[in-house]
Amino acid sequence: MAETTRAGFVALIGEPNAGKSTLLNRMVGAKVSIVTHKVQTTRARIRGVAIEGDSQIVFVDTPGIFQPKRRLDRAMVTAAWGGAADADIVVLMIEAHRGLTRGTQAIIDALHERASPKQTMALAINKIDRVQPEVLLAMTKDLNAAYPFAETFLISAEKGRGVDDLRAWLARSLPEGPWLYPDDQIADLPLRMIAAETTREKLTLRLHQELPYQLTVETENWEERKDGSVKIDQVIYVARDGHKGIILGHKGETIKAVSKAAREDLVEFLGRKVHLFLQVKVRPGWLEERERYGEMGLDFNDGNT
């Protein structure tokens, strides 16, 4: 008799920089979500697919939930809650060294209102190597008093500690049913978007302060070549002329370094040679353009006040 298969969606939610993208990449076993030390890096709901035994776990790595100020912020937060609403299991991630912050309390308050009775809620306390065991114990009690989580996991997404236990529990807890994606698929983002996100990650790591939040990257052209390689043309949109100069850098050094780093990541991800060409365009109003939001996988209308 055939084994029973399970499949479903798992949403990772939490404040910006809680480690959601790092956990997603570790669960999937490949880099499908960009990771930087800066907050609010993830903009769209990114799906990564992991196989555990007879279960297919479809992870939704949502943007961090925070107090939005701009249209883009509001669209990101709406996308995050949308990802949670559609999931079979929701995992709230918090940083161990920060504990129950005001932001996390606000998310828990919202879960009391928004969570469906059909959904399973779990807690993952991340970056556990940063605090003492007795602090973790007290924090676990406080958080479970604030919300009735089905399970609590103490993990280090970066080092992999506790991640296997979490993945095994998720696999057992998903509903029975056929798999949702082919068994060799690890993400449902189009390759064009993954390529754009890869370049945006390198820009975010390279640039300082607010500039990463004032730019977006789009893949304009994707050309499969006869020799098996791929030619990718991308545009980096910025809001001001001064930003263009910063991205290009002295004698083009910054853009060259970004292009090289992005190309190396894409070669590893795609498993073939990549020709990557970047250009920078100034579009003062891109943060208010519907088309830009569509390219990011966000709903422009969700940014309305």
C-alpha cells in the first residue's frame, strides 16, 4: 500500500531581521530568499519548497511585519499578513536576544484577531546561541502565556541547530494530500525575479543607510543561448541622480563588484554560465508606479492608506 503523502503551506512571520530568510534557505537547501544584515530586505512573499519524507513543505517567507510609513512599506506588510492567512501552519519567529518586543507583542495581538481556527501556530525562538538557557526558559514561558502555540522550537537558523526537529514536526503536521509542486522544484518565484533579487541583495550589502530602500531591480531580458549559457539584462531603478552615481561608484567600481558577486551566485544557483549586464536608470517616482510593484510581486493597491 502506498505511503500517505502530505503537503501544505507554512508561513514564516515575525519582525524584520528575525532570520526568516535564513531559515527558509536552510530548510530548502538552496538560496531562494535574499539575506542581508539590513531590515526589511524581503519585499515579496517568496515560496521555497522542501521535501521531508513523504511530505512537501511549501514555505512562504514573508516580509517582516513592522509599522509601515510609505506605500511600499504598507504593501509589504499587507503581503506578510496575506501569506499568513493562506498558510496551514504559521511559525512566528523571534530573536532570542531581543525577546518579547513591542513589535512581537503587536504581532501576537494581531494573531489573536486574525488566526483561523484551522491553522496551527508554532513559535521558533531564533539565535539561541546569544542568550543563556535560563533566559530562554523564562522567555518560552512568557511567549506561551501570551499565545497558545502548538509547539515551541529553540533554533539557530544560521548554524542549523534545532532546524531538523522543526522541519520534521512541520512535515508531520501538514494535511494529507498530493504534492503541490514537482519534486525537483525548490521555489515558485520566476527565475527572472530570483535573478533580480540576487542583484538587489548584493546592492543592499554594498550600499549604506537608506539607499537600498530607494532602489529596485528588474530583469528586463532573459536570453537562453545555444551554448547552454544565459544572458541576463537587468535595470536598477533609483529615485535620484545622486543615487545613480553612488551605485556606479568611482570609475564604475561599485557596479562592477555588484555584478561580479551577483553573477557568481547565479552561476551557482542555475548551474551554468551566466552573462549579467546591469544598467542604472533614474525614475524619480518609481515608488508610486504600479508596474514596479507588479515586478516585485506586490499589490500596488495594498499600499493605499
